[in-house]
Amino acid sequence: MKKIILTLSVAFCILQGAQAQLKTPQPSPAAYIKQEFALSNVELSYSRPAMRNRAIFGDLVPYGKVWRTGANAATTITFGDDVEFGGKPVPAGKYGLLTIPGASEWVVILTRQLDVTSPAAYKQDQDVVRITVRPESLPFSLETFMIGFDNIQPTSMNMDIVWDRTVVTVPIKANIDGKVMAQIQELEKGDKFPYFQAAMYYMENGKDMNKALTWLTKATEQNPKAFWVHHQRANCLAKLGKKAEAIAAANKSMELAKDAKNDDYVVLNQKLLASLK
């Protein structure tokens, strides 16, 4: 009898263990975003609940209360560079991302707390920044909660918090010009200067166009068949008002692009030439 009881007990434990290992889809699946930005990355970790025919803001997500801005675990965001978050300076690092939704305005919070999953756990004295943003209405309904980045430029982008028919946008900026210029100055001392990259940075950021042209010319000398470099040299010449030289450079780029069977740059040069007529 004792052996039977022992056997049944073991079988029960094995069954319980097997049930504990059951894996099913998460109702609010986790998401991880790593967005290259400025000179590093912005990393975002959050969970994505769905509407499932529920009323969202002002109901499932109450107005006036701290929200983890997602589901399950705490939402976190990591900045690889110092940034301006909604116009306020934030040092590089990892932060909790919280919000206080409202009908006419939201409070968006970056906190030192990385584990806030309920209003009771939130401590306002741990805030790094707190900004007020007006929500906007969408002409459609988004079923699954989403945080994402858009309008991504070299030193600026937007973070969008979207669910149902509501979107909240926070601008993010990075001031990296000093770091890039320091790199360029240091690299100029060596014998392997990145002429093309440096010239493109000058062109895209409104710096000395004559210096950019000098670097682009040297880049074409280093790689005479690089049609993309000739194209940017043509753009630079056009910006400097050197129309005849720009036309010659664009034609050279188009010839090389045709040889390389790169239709994209053929079209780009055709458009540039049309603008120079």
C-alpha cells in the first residue's frame, strides 16, 4: 500500500511539473526596440496590450494616475548619448518611462526607478524629467499598444506613444556636433582621413561648403569609379553656384552609375541635371 501511495505521489509531482512547463502566447507580448540614433542607440523595452473591445483611456487606463505605459513589466528606455527629451536635458543612461494620461494633456516621466508597475510603487522624488504633452486624435483605431520612433534625423527624432485613437509625441534631440567636430579635427592629423564622411557631415549640417568640396574632390581621386561620391560632389558644386562644374560632375557620376548598372544613381543624376537647366 505504501508503495502504491509513493508511486501515485511521484506521478502527481511529475504531472504538476509538466503542467508548470506549459508555454502559451502572452496576451501582452514583450517588445524590444533598438534604434540607431545620433552617435549611439536608443533602446526601449515594453509590453504591448491589445484593446480587445475594451474602452482604453479614461477607463482601462484611468486618467490622472501613473501608468507603467504598457503591461506586465516596467517600461524602460536607454539613451546612449546625452539628449533633450521634450526640451529638457537628460544624461545618457537607463530610465523608467511612465505616463499620467489625461483627456486634454499627458504627463510623460523619466524616472530613476526601473521597476514601477503600479501607481503605489512610484516615487516622484526619483523623477529625472517630467514634461506635459497634448494628446492628438487619430482618424483610425490602433488595436495593439505601441511605442515607436519616427521622423528620424541625424540628431532628432520623435517618440510616439499610440493606442486606440490617441497618439502622444515627445521630441528627442541630441547635440553631438562638438563630438563629431572633435573627431574630424583629430582625424585630420592622420594619414587616413575619411574625406567622404567628413564632407557629407559638413554638407548636411550647413558648414564650410568649400571645405566639403575639397574633401569630396580628394575622395573622387581616391576612388575614381565611386559614382555616389561624384554625385555628392555635383550636389556640393550646385550648392556653391558652380553650375557648369556641377553639370560635368553629375554627367560623370551618371556615366559611372550606368557602367555599374545602378539605376538609382542614374535617376538621381538625371534629376540633378534637370534642376541645373
